[in-house]
Amino acid sequence: MKIAALISGGVDSAVAVHRLVEQGHDITLFYIRIGLDTGEGDCSADEDIEMCRYIAAHYNLPFEVVSLHQEYWDHVMDYALRTVKAGLTPNPDIMCNRIIKFGYFDERWGHEFDKTATGHYATTLVGPDGLTYLGTAPDPVKDQTDFLARITYPQLAHAMFPIGDLPKSRVRQLAVEAKLPNAFRRDSQGICFLGNINYNDFIRRHLGEKPGAIVELETGRKLGTHRGYWFHTIGQRKGLGLSGGPWYVVRKNVEDNVIYVSNGYDTEKQYGKTIHVDEMHWITKNPELTEICFKNRHTPEFMRARLSQVDDMKYIIESEQKVQGIAPGQYAVIYSPDKRICYGSGVITL
């Protein structure tokens, strides 16, 4: 097959390329370049590109650097900043996969190939109906199907995940065996494409600061001051600067710029069992299930629940166990009861 392989400079995408080469495919490597919001150069991107060039030379493969800078800032980061300013919790990585990696890239370059391959820890499987479904990875700690839960069916049908069936330890081992220079390179953290930027600095550059009160929910007592509600999310524990903790953010009043907190690891105020979701998106088709598993954040743990439909886009998830940090704006990702299939996702609402 003729394959466009998205490569980042990290070990996962490099081993994905290694496996594609072993399988005998006709491969072209692509690096998607996104500039920083400051307009300055990105030294980490330059380093990543050099690593990608080495991988391309190692396997004697063509390599292209393509830019989707404007599309990324116009769509992904604009969505993130609008969501944060509204007092909600965004997930830029989910939107990045749908809009950039499997969206604009495929429209401009990937459509010329049989498949677009990435280093995601995910799988695909064909159901009894002959349709393709997004499958989870056997390594639950690395599974990234939650980040892929908004892609469309045509995007999924065109996607390949060459390392999705491997645990991370085996990926590292293959990189060592193949003598890849990034075999021991640390996994990247942070916002999609932006690497290890300081998230609060990023938000501050775009939204500024707006001091307000931190208030104990149960007593109404002011405990301190925050620099803007957009720096905080429901379920957050770190970064509050309060003594006598642990303190958790349990509510936000955007209009009055007030952050409400509650004390203790087991405070009931940070838990709930009922999650309302809107803008439900099914990747392949609506599975019409009532018994599901779901996630409301990136975690190895799946939670069991009942799913009921309110209208075309609105659903209610009733979890069997208490759910910590239900943050409006985040995504509830829907899985099959056996945790093998990721069906899609909805946006958590108030």
C-alpha cells in the first residue's frame, strides 16, 4: 500500500514507520509544522525535524515538512481559548486529531495515499456489519482512543495505527533493536503540537489575568485569591496556593469570577454519578446501547454506566461509581461494555 506516515520525532511514530517498512509498504513521511503563538521560532520543532530527517534517511524514505500553522490557530486553539474563556475545560488534542491530523492533512496531502498512518496507541477492527470501528489498544495505560473519539468515519477508514497492538515496552524494545536514535527519547507532554509550553503562561498571553476570590463552598468563607477563573478547572487540586489541603475546585462562577473549593480527598462535592452530554458524535454509527463503559478524562480506568438518550444530540450517563471532577467542556468518551470499541464522544454540559 501507498502510505502517508505522520512522524513527530518521537519513538512511537518512528517505530510505526519501522513496522510499515518491515511490512513492505510504499511510505512517505510527513511532519506537520505548527509555529508558536508568539510568532517566534520553535527550537523543539527544529530538533524534532532533524530527528525525522534521520529516520527518513535511516530507511531511505521521502520526507516532507508541511505547514498547517494558520489552520491550527484558526480552529484548534481558537476553540480552546473560547472554551476556557467561557469557564469550560477544553481538550485541544481531541480537536487537533479531527481537524488537523486527520482533517486538513488528509484533505491536502493524505488523500493521495491509500492510508494515513500515525503512532497512536489504538486499533481498528471490522464488525459483523462489515464496518470499521475504532478499537482500544491492549496497553490500557497508553491507550489513546479517547483522543480519537471525535474523528469521522471516513477519517477512521483511511487511518492506520501500526503500533496500536503493542505495549509501550515492546515499542521501546523495537526501537533499540532497530538502532533508532530516539529509542530512549522521553514522551512529549503538553498541548498537541506545542510541546512542553507552560499552559498558564499560554493562557495568560491570550486572556490576561482577572483576580477573583477563592471561596469555600460549604461555608462561603474566602480563602484566597486566584488570577482568573480560566486558569482553573473542575476537579483541580494543584496550583491553588491554599494551606490546610487538599482543596479541590468544585464549582466556578464565571459571571462573578469566583472559584469554589471543597476540602478533603473524599469530599462529596467533587464527585457525581450523573453526567449530561451534548453534541454526541458517533464515529461509525450509533451503537444504541444502554450498558456502556466510559471515560471523562485520559486515564487507564473505564467506568461502567447506563446511557440514555434525551434527543438527537443530548444523552445522560448514569455511572455505577462516583466520578471525580466532572468538568463541563470536557468529553465523555463512550466504549463498549467489554472495553474493546470506542464508539464516540459527547461534550459534558452543566
